Amino acid sequence: MSIVVKNVTKLYGEQKALDNVSFTVNPGEIVGFLGPNGAGKSTMMKIITGFIPSNQGETHVCNLNVERVPLQTKKKIGYLAEQNPLYYDMYMREYLSFIAGIFKLKNTAQRIDQLIEMVGLTVEQNKKIGQLSKGYKQRVGLAQALIHDPEVLILDEPTTGLDPNQLEEIRGLIKEIGAQKTVMLSTHIMQEVEAICDRVIIINKGKIVANEKAENLSSLLGSKNVIQIEFEKAIDEKELQKLTGVKSVEHKGKNTYFVHSGEKMDIRNDLFQFAIAQGTTVLTLKKEELKLEDIFKQLTT
């Protein structure tokens, strides 16, 4: 396993930021680490990268104990923090050369050339970092995280504040990197997770509440079948609730309902027969897929 977190607890005074957290991340996976503000995402990432210690439990990266051998572990990890720590008065190449020196790399100029091309910084390579746009600053942050060719990449809110074009470019870059490395990223953008992540871990109030492939998350809520139906006239909602196989009914607007049914049940014909019995007709009927945003809200509230 590239990352193994086992029974990790972290306290800030009397506040428990992480409560007996355990999970693993496999080599070559891109895992989305989600949670509301204050749920413990950044704290967990700082523990994995060795920036802060845990109070209990163990964390391993590439079979190395993060707290026992911190220097060896950091050689395996590339980290882009939420607040991208760049030196704005340094030129881009100067900054990347400085970071390469910290890792005691050889053939520094060649490696910097490779990274500048890889992350799409060629047109801006002669500027000071302070002169770059938000999107290009994030690219510099990615370049410094990748400069020592780490096996594991930890990205904390890598696309915050980017415009739609920059978002698409950075997502594509992360997806490309994920084909060769293990990537764990924290984000509030659900579309980002759906677009690039193989698996989703959701944390809430310091505890893991979900750890599944994105397409399997809806099964945690006990209902995968949701039908949106619009009737021409008003119906008796209580009678709709009594139909065989119906688990719950949500009134979404004038004569429009979301009907939740059992996973393997097809109630469409029953809904048409119900409409006839109610003296109305069905104007629209379509299956609704639960979105990751809806699942996230239900698991964290």
C-alpha cells in the first residue's frame, strides 16, 4: 500500500480533530478526500506528510513509518498545501532550483526543464512568481511537489480560486500524473472528484463516514432507485407512498415528486396505473441518479 493510516487520533487541546481514523490508498490510485470545513481533512494530510504528529495510531507511506523515519518518508511524498507556499520575489526557475537543492538533486537544470514542460509553464518560465496568475502559481506549486519524482502526491485544495479553463487544465494534469503515481487530493468541488477520482473517502467530525468508489456511494444511503415523476393534476401523496416498493416520496414542486424505491424494483408501470386511478396523467417520468453532492450532504449532516 502507498498510504496506510491506522487508528489515528489527533487532539488540539480538548478538541478531537481526528477520531480513530483508518484507511489505505493503493499504488496508482487517485483518491478524493472530502469533508465539510473543520472535518479534519487538512489535519490528516499534515499527519501523512509528517508536518504534525498524531496523538495515537500509526501512519505509513510506502512501508515507512512517517513519525519514525520522517526524512526518508518525505523523499517519497510530494505535497501541495492549501496555502501554496511560494516565494513571490523569486523567479520561477530560481525557486524550482532552490527546492531541488533541498532534495539534493543532480542534473537540476534538466529536471526543471522537464517539469516546466510537464505542467505547462513554458510561456511563463522567465517571470517572477509574484507576476503569475493564480492558475500558473498552482502549476508552480505542482512542479515543486513533483521535482523529486515522488511516489505519492498529496494535494490539499489544488484548484481553489481557479477559473473554469484553469480548472479543466489542472484536472487534466492531475489525471495524467495519477496514471504513474498515487494521488490523494482534498477538494470541495464535487465535479472534480467525479471527473478524476477512482475512489472517495468522506470524513465528518473527525470520523470516516464513507470509503467507496464514487459509483458505489449511493448504496450507503439504502436507495439507488429514484424516479422523478410529474402528474398533470394534483394527487394524494399518502396514496402514492402506499404503493408496493415505494420507500419514500419527496414533493419537489407543483405535482412533481421524487419517488425512492427498492434497488431491484421497477415501479414505473405501477406509477402509471396509480395516475389512472387518481384521474390524472403522467407528464414526465425519468430515473434520477443521485449526485455526489447530494450523497455528500446526506452523509455529513
